[in-house]
Amino acid sequence: MKKHVLLSILLIPVLLNSCTSVPVTTLVTQTPVYSLPTVPVLRQDVKHIVAPGETLWRIGKMYDVPVDEIMRTNHLKDSATLSMGQSLLIPKASPLRSIIPLYPNPKWKFIIIHHSATDEGDSLSFNRHHLKRGFAGGVGYHFVIDNGSHSKVDGQIEVAPRWLKQEDGRHCKASEMNCKAIGVCLVGNFNAEKLSSEQMKSLVYLVNTLRKYYKIPPQNIMEHGQVPGANTDCPGKHFPWQEFKSALGAS
């Protein structure tokens, strides 16, 4: 089951109910909640490629390694000197765990499931692609669930900057979902292949965590192609929708 860890006070944006592409500057002080799944402890040195939005603090939590240990191993003088795509050696890392921040915010009413329609990818590669497409802020999803490509673990949940900043997505224009729906992208082309079992486990865990916290009803958890006005077969004809919805209820 999830463990909730209260972290230090952060400033979290209060987002308006109406759709807007302009950042909201009103702020309130809140304490976000982080959910950590239980994992067995088996420590070893691992290589980590810095993804969009990641900090040494977050990476340390992911591998249960103190920040100063990561800095010392990688000869870093400043914890703020990370750059996207940078390679880090994480000493004596525990198995990777996904850290999912939950911010009090009334705007999130839907969860939309996507596939990348690519054989491989991760948050970093999507960020580059979306920037080329003109997406201000880079990767358009709030979460990415990896398939084991690009040095990521199969089923790894990546938290994109849009979620950390509580910004509108760039994943579904139809029905104005970008400003009220959490976008989750699974790496893979599910018109040609099947979802991995690890991706399914992570998807169920992530969606259940989000829907329970934000009180999102089952009918508001949708495939991209189910959104009124969306002309797409995303997340693909082989995506096991009924299996996924059944697993949500069982968790």
C-alpha cells in the first residue's frame, strides 16, 4: 500500500477554473503529499540520465541515496547544476521507486490515457520532440510510463515538469481537456504491440493514486480516443481497456 510522507512547505499555484494559457501568479502555501510504493532493498551502483524537471533531491528520493553522496560521487559542487540529459552515477542505489506528488488543486477533473505511438522513448526524448513542435514548456504530458527503452526501467513512472508546476497539458485539445485533465502517456505503439505487465501495474497504481486523491469518477478516466471531439485511435487498438478498468476497481 502507499506510504504518505509529508515534505517541507512549498508554494503551490492556485489555478483558475477557466482555461488559460497564461501562468496564474496567485500563490498559497500548502504541503504536498508524496506517495511511495513499497519495494525490496537490493542496492547497487546505477547510471541515471537526468530527465526534465528532475532535481538531486528528487533523484535521491527515487533511489534512497542522500544528495551529498550523489554530489560527492559525481564531483558536483552545487546541487542546482544539473542539466537535462546529464549522466549521473548513483552509488549503492536501492531499486527505483516512483515518487508521485499530489497537490491540492480543484482543476483536475479527468485522467486521459495516451500511447506514444513509438517503439521507444522517455520524458527527455518527448521533451525534445514537443519543443520542436512549438510546445512551450516542452513535454506535453503530466506523466510518462516507460517501457524499458532509453535506459529507463520498464514501468518507471516519470513526473513531467507540467505536473510539478501544476500547468495545463498539451496532450488533448478536444473538449478543452488540456486545462482540466491529467495526461498520462505510456511509451509504446499499441496498434502494433501489447502493453507490458510492468507498465500495466504502474498505470493502475498511478491512476488509482490520482483518482482517489482528486476524487475523479470512473467515467472521467478515458482513453484519448474516447474524448468527445478527439479524432484518434490513441492509445491504440491493442490497449487492454477493460482489463485496465477492472484492475482499477480491484486496487
